[in-house]
Amino acid sequence: MAKVITEEYRDFITGNETVARAALAAGADYMFGYPITPQNEIMHHWRRLAPPQGRGFLQTEDELSAGFATLGAIISGKAAFSATAGPGTVLFQEPLTMAEMMRLPVVVVVQQRGGPSTATVIYSQQELTLTCFGGNGEGLRLVYSTCSHQELYDYTIKAFHNAWRYRFPTFVLGDGYQAKMREALQLYDPRQRGIGPIPTEPILGSVRAGEKEPLVHLRNSFSVEEELGEVLERHLADYARAAPALVEHEFYGEEGGELLVVAHGIVGRAARQAVQELRLSGRRINFFRPISLRPFPEKALRRALQQSGGAVLVAESAEGQLGNLVRLAASEEGLPDYRSFYRPGVGITAEEIKEAVLNERAVDAALLE
């Protein structure tokens, strides 16, 4: 049995246990879920750790039920979350789009696996597009991509706070490698770092501070298009206002670079190591990792591209899902020298990224169009 966190300490645990510990430390009340590899142990550890501390758990009959049960708990004012992967992420889209429309602060941890369909239960980065833009609508979501167990812990805690503060569905996007491997990290009580309790409140029948109307008319269906348009305008404006405070990224390098290597998640971790080694050998290679995939750090990426002469190499375990976001963000400046190292559903090492840079074996994505 893991101890209740009263002071900071280091541990050596799996990524899935890290998520369960983080949700517990953040103050989450309930987890609803359905088993699917590679996230199963999040459920197992939560079920073992949470009930002695008065927190709840329910295994539902499928991911649709898990999603809607989570929304029900949230409406009652509870900090509830779920975790899934692959085909489960697909099934989650219906409750998630409902949460987007009704502005329900649901938190979902996605430990990516290979696709399409059942595919493998191991690893991929192929759920980026689905997590950021799945379902019908505009993709008004917060998505954090982690590269380590420490980030799994930190951003799971952050996910609950930002979901309830901004009232958009929020995701922590991990992967099968992070889920299963063990790694050292620092565990802490968020309150001791000045992070207060999750700002929950009963949504059904409550009155939010500063507002006169009670939040009792939760609605996700509209009779006429103009009515829907008015609501979406408000949601889109809220999202645009929140975005500058939500975007996060990591940059390593300096002005005058010859190439910018862009990657996210655990591939970003490999890319960072590759760039560090290349710079030690005298190459002027820069590194950029988007931590928030939605909203995407477009301005920071454009600045990094300017510092790197406009040349970019995108590495990902998918066929251009991150690449599409990079090219969209850079559309105003254009990418005259765009290279890609795509390995859908397959891990990428630092050595492979170094080889792609040094031997220029990366595929020019423009040739594939």
C-alpha cells in the first residue's frame, strides 16, 4: 500500500501507477473506467489506493458508459476522471463531445497504443489527432503530451485544475512505453507547492461566483443553427482567451541554428538527447517539443523556426499527425526545408534521430503529396 503523501519523496514506479498516485494527490474523487491495455494498471492502482482514502471507483461495461458516468459525477460537483487507449479513445468521443458542448471539466488519461482498430497493445503516437480533434465540433480541448513519469505526475495534477478552471475536457496523452516502464520521480503533495484543491463545485443547480444565472440548463442539442452558432461563438471566444495561458513547450538551442528537430512525448525525449549529442559534436541543431498539443504553441514554434533558419525535421511514431500541426502553425512563413522521420506505431531512438539528421535520410514529406 502506497503511503499518503505528507512530504516529498522519490519512488521508482510504473507510469500507470504514477497517474493513479497523481490523481490521488490532486484530490480526485472518483474514477470510472473499462479495462484496455496499456492503461489497465491505472484502474488497478486507483482501486487499491483510493477507497481507503474515501475515494470511489466503478468499472463500467464499456468506454461509452465510463465516459457518461464520469460526466454524471462531474455534474454533481465531483472531480472525476477516466483512462483509456486506442479503440477506447474512439468510443470516448461521444461523451467527450458532449462535455465540450456542455463545458464539463472531464479529465482523461490516454496511454496510446498502435492502430488503426485493435492493432497492437504496445505503443504508438497515433492517437494525437483523435485526442485533439476527435468527434464532431471544433476540438475545444486541452491536451498535454508527456515524456517522462515526472511529467505524468505533474500534468495529471495540472489537468484537474485547468479542466475545472477553464471548463474544457482535458487530456494527459501518454503512451504504452511510459505506462509500463519503471522510472524514478519525485512525488509530492500539491498543497505544499502552493497548488490548492481542485476548484470543484456542483454544476447542476449551482451559481458560479460573479454570475447571476444558475447553471441548471445543461444543453447539448439545439433546434436551429443560429442558436448553436451563438453558443459556439461564446465557447470559441473563451478558448481563444484561455489559450495564451495554456500553451507550453520546451526549446533547446540558440539563434543561428541550422535545423530544428521537433518531436513530442517520449519521442521528444529521444530527440532531446539526440540534439544534445549533436550539439556537443559541433552541429548547430535546435530542439522543440510541444507540451500542449491543444492549444498548440504556434508562436513559440515559429520563433524556434526563425532561430533555426526555417529548416525542420519532425520525428514521430505516426504518419504526420504532429507534422500536420507543425506545418499548419508555420503556414504563414512556410517550410522550404521540411524533413520527416515518421515511423507509425514504432518507437524511435535517439540514435535513429541522429542518423536521420547526419545522413539526411529523412523523407521530404512534400515528395509524398
